[in-house]
Amino acid sequence: MNPNLSISPRQATLVFLALALASGVGVALVAARFVVSHQFAYFNLVWNIFLAWLPLGFALLAGRFRGSGEQREGVPLHGQRLKPPIL
């Protein structure tokens, strides 16, 4: 994998907005179903939408640390092996 491959901030913003719009439409459809039927059916889909956002959130968080030059112990970098503990 080439670490130099990246998308521009404008492209990232457009992707984020598209995903947010799709998520909003999904939540709105579940809410509309509740208003019409007065049943809590399919509210698990809202939870699934929340869970679907977690990987993006973690990826954005990891991207903030990528350029900081900060390296934490115990976290192997790509291509490095973990050293066995010295007994």
C-alpha cells in the first residue's frame, strides 16, 4: 500500500457530507415510519447507522495522529515486528 495516496480535504468533505446526508435520510425514514405506524419497529437501524459511523471516526482520529510524529510504545508500525519480552 502506498502511504502517499490520499484524498484532498475537499474530497474528504464531500464524502463526509454524502454519508451524513444518507444517514440523515435513513434516520428520517425510520422516524417517519414511527409517526405513521406508532410502532418502534426498525429503530435498530438507527443504532446500526451509529455503528457504521464509528470506523470513519476512528480513521479521522488516526489521521490526526499520523502527521504529528508522535509514536507510542506498544503500538507496532506498519512493517515492524513486535519484539518478544525479555525475561
